[in-house]
Amino acid sequence: MHTGPNTQSFNLLSDAALTEEGVWLIDVRLRVNPTSEPLSFILDQARPALIDRILREALRGRSLGARSFRVHLDTGRQAHDFPLPETFLESRK
């Protein structure tokens, strides 16, 4: 599991694994630390780090032979599962 830089307002944790079907499963957890800053401000700070983390994990999966990508994003309040289109990787080169 990879932990992100420990900022004062949030932490990112991630892990990934390749399934037998060639799907790279990316598990990302965003945890907001207690702070007096508005949540919208913290999420604005976290968004670029979150995108970068997902991209790095996806590129690692591609290098290991993944044929498709799926993300599980857990914010502690909600969890979302979504496919990551190949175009995401191409647009970030």
C-alpha cells in the first residue's frame, strides 16, 4: 500500500492488483484530517494529488500487462467504483 504525502488537511492511501482477467484494480482512500478549513477547500487541494495517484497506479498496471482498469475510491463517507478509460492514460502523457 502506498501512502501519500502527509499534508495537514488530507491523506491518500492506494493499493492495486491485477486480476486473472487482466483488470488492474486500483483502490484509493482519501482521508480528511480534522481542520478548520472548509471541506470544499480541502477537496480542491486533494483533487490533483488524487488524479496523479490514480494515473501512476494505472501506468504501473499497464506496464504489468493490464488490459483494463477499475478504480475503487473510498472517501470514508462514500465509496465509488468506476472503470478508468484508456483515454485517461493517453490524455496524461
